[in-house]
Amino acid sequence: MLSDVRAFNQLQMAYRRAYWKNDRLMRYRDLKLREIVRYAFDHVPFYRRKFRDLGINPTDIMKKDDLEKLPTICKDEIRAEPRDLILSNEYVTKNLRRLSTSGSTGKPLFLYVNDFESELRKAKHLRANIGCGQRPWHRWVNITAPHHFAEMSKFQKAVGLFTPTPVSVFADVSTQVSIIRRLRPDVLDGYSSSLLLLVKKLERDCVKDISPQFVLGGSELIDRYSREYIESVLDARFYDQYSTVEFDRIACECPKRLGYHIEVDNLILEFLDENNEEVSKGERGRIVCTSLFNFAMPFIRYEVGDIGIPSGELCTCGRTFPLMKMIEGRRDSILVTPDGKQLTPRTFTIAMSMFEHYSLIDQFQVVQEKLDRFVFCIKLKGYISSIKEDLFKAELVSHLENVFGFSSKEITFEVRFVDTIQLNVGGKLMAVVSKVRSTPN
Ligand SMILES: [Zn+2]
């Protein structure tokens, strides 16, 4: 309860910061940067080693521009470090919340957040939604993974009125449609790919009575065609929220449609060119982020893996957070099962991240070999005995059947241990690939 009250206070403060004058915001940001850099140096062996190797002291990093003195770090580098070296020595992992990425490359990363960061993340969610026009009395439906159900309700109950009704991302689209029709949402929220599948079903079945005031998508990049399609079928605005598991919300689209407001009061976002120099306004750059509050596991100059464009425009909505534009995501292929059920690649990566032994996996790839046959290629982090291998396989198959609601008669899940994961034809690492009929979404 105490944590919920704190989260509510965080929301109030976070909401006000979005309207602070630029000078005040930048002073606040640089103060928080100095704090996290000093903290990482004092308490996180990984950063202490890096700073020492470079001959840099925390006092050399006083403001955002000083960050260029530090190298950027990437996911593989963090994954390769022993946990003790990337976590603060002030925390015990059992007191932290563990999160895992379930990204499109099939390379899991585990990260840890303390209570403050957890509360801040919840406050950020609500701030973003309120910024898009959500009001306390709105009926709010969220298509999400079941493991997020519990964590939402506790906080939102404390806030009072912003309480989403979750719908499982794994439920069949027909089931989702019937639940959502009954709920009559004002705000429809979810993974962009799941929203797209839902909307396709609505159009096919001529369902007209789901009419939210607006739609909130996120967790994956969406292309313009898909966004416009969702808007036309639902006759509602679609607002995208750019987020990653490492940083949570990074930038959120504003109803004025001039771009995405960058969350500069809790992270520093850099757009870098091939020489690691900041690009000019309007130019494309690699997105590199520094979290200002994740003391349990600091991320300083972390390569997010996306491309964005800093904007020089000021927004007319009154919020002072700077704007950026996103580079559109590619259109993923939808996977189809023998009975015509459609599944997004995202559902597979989420299902994997929910597996009890996910932490043993170094890398994975899901391959749809036939309409009714999915092979899960697993590269483990280390050796396990053949008995444990058999147990692992049986437990993973049972987990997948349970999550997707398939019986082994309908769909075969096979688990195969491999030493390397294949790249696709374009040389990209893909977590989910299909060798059979698929439809672009
Ligand atoms: Zn705005």
C-alpha cells in the first residue's frame, strides 16, 4: 500500500515535470545524471572497471554533453557479464523485481529494478495515457500478457479510477472480440501487432460496436499502413508509445501528432551517427539511452537497437519534453495455424519469456516448419545433463500448450537444442520465422 501511495505521488510530480520550463528540466536532468554516474562508479563493478580503464572519474560527467566521454554499451556486453558485476552491490536480488526482454532477436536479457523504479514506471504509464486524453472515468481495456494482470490492478486501485481490464494476448482473436464487445472500452490499449490482428477480425466480421475514443499501441514499432488501417476500422486515433523493457516508456506520441515526446525527466536519449557523434535535428541516428533512476542495475549509454530522428519542433500541447520521430518498424508476418487461428510473432516471444526456465536460455528461435508443427530451437547458456534436457523439453512443451491452449493433436511443439541460431536470408537474427504460408499484417 505504501508503495502505491508513493507511486501516486510520483504520478503527480511526473505530471508537473512535463510542463516545466526547459532550463529547469535540463538542470534537473543533469543533476540526476551526476547522481546515477557517481552511483554506478561507486556500486557497480562493471561501470567502475569501464571508468578506470578510460581514466575517467564521475566528476568528468557533469552534464549530458559529457556522456560522449563514455563508450556506448550493447545488450550482448551486458548479457556476457556475471550478474554480480552489473548489479549494484547495495541490493540483494530477492528484494528486486526481475524483468526479462522478449525481443525480436530471441536473445533474452534479464534486468532488475528497485521499488522506486517500479513505481516510476507505473507513473510513467499513466502520465503517457493521460497525455493522450485518458480520463479517470474511461473504460480501459488492455490486451496484454497474463503476467502483467496482477501488477496493474494493485497500483491503479490505489489511484482510484484508472483501472484497466486486461484481456489475454494469448486468447483467440474471436474470444478477444467477444470480451471487448462486452466491455465497450473508451480506451483500447495493447501490443500493436495484437491490435492489428483484432482489427482485421473486426473488419472481416463486420463488427461495428467496438468504438473506443482512441487506441494506445506500443511495445513494438508499427508501420504507417497498419496504423492507418487500425484508425480507419475503429474510427479512432491511434497513439504509439515507444518503450523497451530496459527503459519502459522512452517516448510517447502526442495527440497533436507532431512527434513523440521524449521522457527527458527520467532518461537521456542520444541520437548517434556512425562516428558516435550526435546527429543534427531532422537526421537519423542510433538511439542510445541512459536511465536516470534505475540504481539497482544502471544503464548508461545503452544501445537500444532502434533508429530515431530528433525533432527541432516545439509542440503546441504545452508539454516541454522535446519531440522525436520514430523510424517505422517492418511489417512482421502473421503466423497461421491449421484451423485458421492467427498468431503474431510477439506472442511467441512473450510465451517464451513466461517459461519457468527462461533464465537458462542463451538464445532461441521459433520455426514454424509446417502449419501444425513449431520447432523451438534453444541454445542453452551452459551444459545440462540429458535427463535435465528431457525434463526441460517436456516442461517447455507443456508450458506452450498451456499458454496457447493447443492440444498436442492440433499442434506439435518440438524442442531442439542447438549450438547456433540461424540467421535469416537477409542476415538478420529473427526470434520467430515461418517456413509456411504467412500473411503480411
Ligand atoms: Zn505535445
